[in-house]
Amino acid sequence: MPKIRVNDTELYYEDDGPRDAPAIVFTHSLFFNSNMFYKQADYFSKEYRVIRYDHRGQGRSAAAPLEEQDTDTLADDATALIEALDLGKCHVVGNSLGGFIALRLAARRPDLTASCAVLGSSGEAEYKVAEFQPIVDNLQRVGGAPLVDTLLYVMFGDASLTDPGFADELAYWRKYMSQLGTSIGNAAYQVVHRRGILDELRGSKVPVLAIAGEEDHAYTVPLAQNIANAVIDGRMEKVPKAGHSVALESPALVNALLESHFSRASALH
């Protein structure tokens, strides 16, 4: 799959669906890569051009030092990717860290953002710094393997963690997170120490959908509601028996919610 040079870095990306169709850009969570949206790519690539990519410093994209992995730089990467691929005004979907990026595009680049959907995300500065900072410190020291059970607990809901039908998915991501090196701690540091975006987002006319898992161990349902409340056209949807990674845990419901969101947003343009 291709890589592209944008904003002084090299990003790995996947490009599926008709090239002349409306585009959806999926931007992933910390501790994952673009594969976390494979169920959405399969579903939407029949009628949309679907772009998934790995953040700088993560996945198959170029390495980056700590100071270049802040959410504002990552948002600039996403903007540069959209412009380089000539996607025009597109739907932007992000999970957690990807949601921080999607909200920045909605606030700062409405000319490129037809709609914004965030999953398991927050528009505020991190409220669990004291809880998450020791995890960051350990990731910077030893990488993902010794902390994999903690990472899985943060990233998935209780129902998913104990569901035999989800065991293969869980095993895939357990292996992936166990192989994360110490550099992932730098990405985690920037997530934990990010600036909030809600004030900048207030009054945005970009349609925003905030999807929250009711079992999210990282960001609560009220934080998703705060996102929806900040914009002129915002909605919040709660997904039962799902945690932080709702696109993987409840793909059918998430796909239906996204499909309705895209159709509604497209009708406004």
C-alpha cells in the first residue's frame, strides 16, 4: 500500500472505493493503526472513497520525535493528506486521538470538512492525567508488552473483553499492542497532555456526530454530549455494551449511525 510525503513526514495510507465518489477519512486511536477501521472500509467503500492512514510516529508511517506528535501537528498532517489526495470536502471520522484530530478539522478547516464524527473521544483537556501519566512513563520505558492488559482494558468495554465471539479480534490487538516499542510512549504523552478544542469548536456549522460506548473506560458519555452541545448541528449517540473502540466492538450499529450522519450532512450541502 502507498505512502505519501506531506507536512514534512511520510504517512502510510489505504485508499479504497471509487476515486470520484465523496470521500471519508478515518483517523485512528492511540495504540492502534488504520486497521481499526477495516469493518468501516469494507462497508462504505462501495459508495464512498475511503481513506485510512497511520499517524506519524505510529503504525507504518514515519517515526517522529515526541515534540512532533502533538494533536495540532497531527491535525495538520490530516489536512495536508486531504489536500494532497485532492479529496475536496470530505467526511472525517476519528476514534479517540483520531477524534481530537477530526474536531480540529471541523473547527479550523470547515472548507475541507463536510461532516465530523468522533467515537470514544473528548473535546476537553485530559481529565485523567494522574491516572494515565504512570502508564505513559512505563510505555516510554518498556513499551507495550508488559502493559498490554492495561491497554486492552482502557481500549475495550467489559462486554467485549469477556465475549467469546470477540476473542479473535481481541487476540489480534493484544498481539499488536504487545509489539509496540517505547516510542509509543511519546504519542501517549501528547495525548495525555493535549489542549482542549471545545472553545475553538463552539459555534461551528460543521455537522458533528459524537458516538460514545456506554462501557468506555477512558472517556465517559457526558464528554461526548459536551462535544455535541458545542456545535450548531451536533448529535450524540450512545452504544450499549461497547467501550472505547466502538467501531470494532459494535460495527453494524456504528456503520448505521455513520451512514445516516453522512447522508444527512450531504443533504445540507
